[in-house]
Amino acid sequence: MMSTIQNLLKELTEESVVTRKMLERVPVDKQDWQPHEKSMSIRKLAGHIAELPGWVSMTLKTDGLNFADQAYQSPEWNSNQELLEIFEKSLAEAKAALQIAKEEDLLPAWTLKNGEQVLMSKTKGEVIRHSMSQLVHHRAQLGVYLRLLDIPLPGSYGPSADDPNF
């Protein structure tokens, strides 16, 4: 039976394959495009997806994050290579942190705040699981962006409608 950490590492590794394929397709010439005025630009969304694995190592190394102390800034990138470098770096940090973590490291509380307002308080294990859900959620959001821009999508958990063998 695999430990929770082994399961998280396996899931992160599997999800990284699809995430990488999606990030490779982000159109550099459409970085400021957004499907709606309330939506993130494709630059911000893709940058956020690329950095999300980094939440694993951050969660294991800290007791929380307060946006009032450090405002969120999406990573800057100007090419698919730079975008993929951000992703590969955050993925490597996440894997390294999980590989040295112990099961008991998942138990302490971790809190996300904005000033005094508590946005989320969960165990570190729950926060890591939540960050992986966020990776999948935002990757699906990126899929909608790419579909609206008529960019062929890779399959996620099977073939996509753009797969010629579908």
C-alpha cells in the first residue's frame, strides 16, 4: 500500500504530463487575450498554472501565507520556453519536497490569510491536495481559452476531439 506522500508524488507526476502539453500550446502572441473582462489573461492563467506545483514545497516549508504581507504577482514569461522553465522548476521543487517529507509532515495546520481574514485553514496534506485540484481546475480553464482560440487540445485522460484517431 502506498503512503499518502507516495500517492501525491504519483499524482503530481501524472498530472505534469498533461499540464506540460497544455503549456506548450499557449500562444505567445495572445498573452493579453482573455475570454471576458473578469477573466484572467492567458498570460496570468498560464503563469499561475506553471507555478502551482510550487505550492507543494511552500506548504511543507511554511505555516501559511498572508497576501497582506506579500501581494500575489503572476510570474513573468515571454516565450513558451520561459513558461515551461517556470513549470519545470516548480515541479522539481515540489517533487524534491515530497521525496524528503514524512507522513507526519502532512498533519500540521496551514493557513491562507488576507490580513486578518482567514481564507483557508487546513492540514498541510489537505492544502497540497487542494493545490493539485487547483492545477487540474486551472488547466481545464486554459483548455477553454485554447478552444476559444481554435488551438487543438491534447487529450487529458483520453483522446481529445482534436485527436485524429478519436
